[in-house]
Amino acid sequence: MSLEKKFVKAKPVCKVKFSLSGEQYKSASTILLVGDFNNWQLGETPLKLTKTTGIWSVSLDLETGKEYQFRYLIDGTIWENDSEADSFIPSGLGSENSVIAL
């Protein structure tokens, strides 16, 4: 798992790249990024697989000065947090959400 932040000096935006790699993701057919930035809508933000590297990723432009809760949904059944998140917060559903602070 990986979170890359690149702050844009000219405007209050951060380019964030969300990435997943490793053996546990090789057999996945879909991985979705779901969170505050897309109103937790399934299918709005799919990660794309780069077959040569085996890395799933997606990049978003997010407003700075905010925190965003998010999780990954793998093959429509497995919810997973990002181990590199800035923090974790109870979801209210018996689990935690990852948090990225910008």
C-alpha cells in the first residue's frame, strides 16, 4: 500500500496517488477506492491495474486543509484500510476507516 502526496503551489490542491501492490492483490478482478471524496459511492473511483508491475492505482486531486476518510473495496466483498494512512477513525459500523490529512 502506498499514498503519495504532491501539493500544488498555485492552488489549494494536493495530487494524491493511492496504490496497492503485493501477492494478495494479484488475483483481484476489481479494486475500488471509496470515501468522503466520492460520497462513498461504489464504482465512482476504480483503481487500474498496471499488468507489467502488478500495481493497482488511482490519482485524485483533493482540496487541501481537509481530512478524508476512505477504504478500499476488493472484488466487491473485502473492505480494507491503507496501512500508510495518516490515522484511523471508527466508522460507526464496527470497523475503522483510513484517514488522509491534507
